[in-house]
Amino acid sequence: MFKFIYMLFVWTGIFMTSSNKIGYDFSKPTLNDELPPILHEISGLAIIDSTSIACVQDEDGILFIYNIKKHKITQQHTFGLKGDYEGITLVDDILYVLRSDGVLFEIKGHQTKKLKVKTYSTKVPAINNEGLCYDAINNRLLIGAKGKINKDPTNKDVRLIYAFDLKTKTLNQSPAFNFNITDINLTAKMQGIHFPKKQNKKGKSIEHGFKFNTSEISIHPITHQLFVLSATEHVLFVFNKNGALEYIEQLNPLVFNKSEGLDFFQNGDLIISNEGQTHMPTLLRFNYMPK
């Protein structure tokens, strides 16, 4: 039985290139909030304004509004039944929530006590979807499939992101981004990235490539780069708008134990949320400091 062995040098700089390349120091959060136990399995977040963060957790159809100045939940609204809710994003004053089966919940009136909820069956071909973000330039939502799209073994190294057109409210059949894990791992090797190691039954450490299991996606408001989290590997991938890999950040697993939420303030500051697992769930903010 294989298991990950994470060494402390994963996050001290031996593995990763300088985070200054993308403008963040992931060792120095300017906000580090322990979230209430009800958000133990926080699975997505969306920035509403300078102080308010909309959150979902992956068991109940409940919308939470968390205030980062007051450090507490200020609103709580039920929008759906129990389910596996994995992403949330804001478009103007409308919130969209992604269920893992690809169903989208359109939520209006989160500022009031009465929500107006509409659902869309996107028919995204993946059975497990965890990433959701707004692509303002193209007026669409991006939906990230966590793993391969079907049981076809030829797709085992393929990871796709689909686009949901907000004008027609339909899913584009062709993926917006098509990533190949073999290519990603080759690029990582060429950039000097050392992969996490696994220990086999004989106790020998073996280096394995990234599996690239998407847990969250978001588009940088200034650079328009696509940020992709792989929570189980504690890795952040950054791609340009054409889908070319530009940067890999290997995150400290003691801090980023299971990162499933990511969003940006308009000035580029980044928010990441972590599920609790054996600890308390957390909300981290990192200031944007471009070169």
C-alpha cells in the first residue's frame, strides 16, 4: 500500500521555484482565520466584497457569508438539499454553486432573507467536478473535472476544464482547457521540480509524478492566469490563458492540509480555504506583490 511521504523541504524552497514569480509569499499569510466547526468541510469560496466571503461546504446545500473583519459567519441561507457541493463563484450580484455531478445552482438575492434559486443540468461529461470560477473576459463559467472524464484507459492522463456559456446557459461541448499529465510532469522535470515521494511495501521511496486532481480553479484578475489547486497533492499550478504551464508551487502540507477554495480580490490578493480534516478549517489571505 503506497502512502505519501511529505518532507519539510517540500515547502522550504528545494522543490519549488520562487513564488515571487507569481507575486505571492505562501509562507506569510496576512490573514489566518480558524473557521467555525460548521465549515469543517469547506469546499469552495467566492469573494463578495472587501470583507464578505461566500462559502459552501460539501455536505449541505447551505450558503454561508463569512466576514473577515468580524471573523465570524454573518449570514446563513439554505439553497438546496443535502449533496456534494464543491464550488462557488460570483457573477455581478449572482452566486453560482457547483454540485459534483455538474449541476449548477444560480442563487439570486443573497443580500436578502429570500433566495431565488434556479438549477441547470450542465451535462458535463465528468462524474466528479470540483472546480468552478467566472471567466469575465469570455462571459462564462469554467468547470474543472477532478479526474479523467470516463473509464476509457486512454483518458487516464487527460484533465479537462469545460465552459458554461452564461448567455445561452449551455455547456460548450469542446473543453476550454485540455491538460495532459504526462506533458505537465515533463515540464515540471525540466523546471527542476522534485516530485513527492511514495514508500512501497519494501520501504523504498519512489518518486512519482503529479496526478493533477483538480480541487479548485480561479482566474487572476490582473494577469488573467488560470490557477488550479490539487488539494491531495498540496500543489498549485499556474497556466497562461492558452493553457501552457507557467509555474508550479508545492504548498506546505502543514498549512495547506486540504485546499479546496481559492479566489482573488480585485487588487490581486489571494484567499485560500482549507478543510479541517484532523484540524480546524482555515481561511488564508496572501497579499499580491508583483515584481
